Amino acid sequence: MRMVCTKKNLNSGLAITSRIIGSGNTLPILNNILLKTEEGGLRLSGTNLEMAVNTWVGGKIEEEGEITVPARLMNDYVNNITAEKITINSKNQILSLEAEKTQTNINGLPSEEFPIIPKIKEGVFTKIEGKDLIDCIGEVTFAASFSETQPEISGILFTFEGSNLTLAATDRYRLTEGKVPLLTPITTPKQIIIPTRAVNEVARIISLGPIEIFLGDGQICFRSAETELISRLIEGQYPDYKQIIPKNFTTEAEVKKNQFTQSLKAVSLFSTENNNIELEINPQQKQIIIKAQSAQVGNSEIRLDAKISGEKNSIIFNYRYILECLSNLGDESVVLKIIGSSSPAAIMPVGRDNYLYIVMPIKI
């Protein structure tokens, strides 16, 4: 293999592909990245056997070829050299990188040892706008479980129906649901569960613009203009989370998100023993009163002005569950909806109806 490309393009491709490759794998080839000339460019591939990434780098191909080299070494080296253009050569399982005043040889492994990355034969299932999907992923995945005994809730539920894609995540203490419009509507509804890490990687490496989604036997592929991610699917039945979403609430309070966030952080300093904070919603005073107390450090109370409708109410939460939701929303204001001290509560952004967060209270 011999080709010339810019450092910028090569560095970008290596950064994308190296993300999913771990270190210290029992199979040395899994520490490597595959470089292969293909369709007039260079394809960089990495896999951890659970998911795989392919990304294409433009350049001038002078001789076809392929080789695998250690991903971390290759990525760190290219990231630290100052040359603008790099010439890549491979011969006898050695990759040579030549640039201005620079000559480096990296020992590789035969490409035949690299795991085969499966190709999904079926055509495009649907298309979605990259920014919409990335934004929704950021608002949903934090609520997923990390349980090995319940693999279903260790993933994100993707529900394709009509012109919408719905993402849902839960750890049985809280639930997030976000909706994204599809660029290509579908006629037959489809539900799949994707590992949370794979979903988060989609948000990190897939570029903006239209994304094609392919479905295969136990696999899914997200493909943008220059990069694709293939992941296995999780088998099993996802919990019917719709059943726990309340239909009606007795109290609603609209509050500025940043003020709510800062007040929760301040009061939480006094909940060191159990992470519990109490929210008292007072319609007469139009205030949310945030309280916490600790036998060790003392107590704190902060009052926030809010637009409140409904009954006076109070509820106790693990403050971390509320903060995680707020920190992943970019909206200016949110609505807190409550039934009572022992029922699930909801948080929704003001001005849009494509996101819902349900959280269980602490019962004392």
C-alpha cells in the first residue's frame, strides 16, 4: 500500500475509529486498527466484537494494500507530528509513515487476522437527521441501567413507527423518553434494543446531516457521509414502560432550569447522608422550597419563584436523579409535575413535547 493524505484527515479518521478499541485485549489483533485502500480512499476500521466502526479518509492512492497496526500508537503518533501531509507505505507487515523531516516504522499484523466486520445486506430501513438524533441521545441515555442481570434495560429502546423514532431508557428508578422525526417514514413499526455504549458512540462519531439506518439479523448500522457504526442488538423484551407514565398530575410548577439546577446543587451539600432533598410546592406563594438537612453538617432551604398551578404538594427525591436530567437539557425552563409524595413525578421542557422524564420519589 502507498498513499498520500493530509494529517488533518488521517488524524480525524484515527480518532473516530480508535474510540471503540480497548487496550490489553487477550487477542492482540483487537488492539489494532485496519487500514485498507478502498474505492479511491483509505478505510480505517476498528472493532471490539460488540460493535465496529468504519470511516473513510480521502487521499491519493498510488498502490493498493492493507495492514493492521496498534490503534493507540498510531493515533498518538499522528496526533503529535507537525507535518501537514503524510505518505503511508506498507510492506512485509511494517507500516511506514513519511512526512517532512519525519520517518517512522510501526510493526503491524496481517490483515487476514482482523475480525470480519459484517455487512448488512438489506437496503436502507429509514433515514434521520443527524443533529436531531444526536440531541435526543444526549437527553435520554443517561437513565439507562448498567445491570448485567437485566441486559434489556442495559440498552436503549428504539421504536420506529410512522414518521417518528422514539428512544427510551430506564433503570427502574427513572425513565427518559425522547422523540425524533424520521426523514423517511416507515410502514411497519419496529422495536429494537441497542447497547447504551453503541448509542452514545453514534452521538460522538456520526457527523451532522442525513444518517441512513440499516437493520440486519441481530444488527444495526448507522451510516453518515464518511463514517458508519455497526452494533449488535440486545435480545429480550423491554419493559412496558408506558404503564408507569401518569396520565394526570395534581400540581405543576414551571421554573428556570439554571436557577433550579444551582439551587439543587447548593442544598444538596446538606444531604450527605442519603442524597435526599425535599421539594415543597406552594401555589399561594408561587414558590418551590428546596430543603435538606444533615445531622453532621446542618440544614439548608432555598426558595425559587415559579409559575405554579394546582394543589400544594411536597415530595422527596434523590437529588442526583433530578440534576442528571436538568444537566442534559438545553432548555431555558422546565415544568415539574407532581401527583403526590409516593407517586412518580415528571419533568418536561417548556415549549416542546418531544421529551419526558419520569422519576420515582423517595418514600419515607
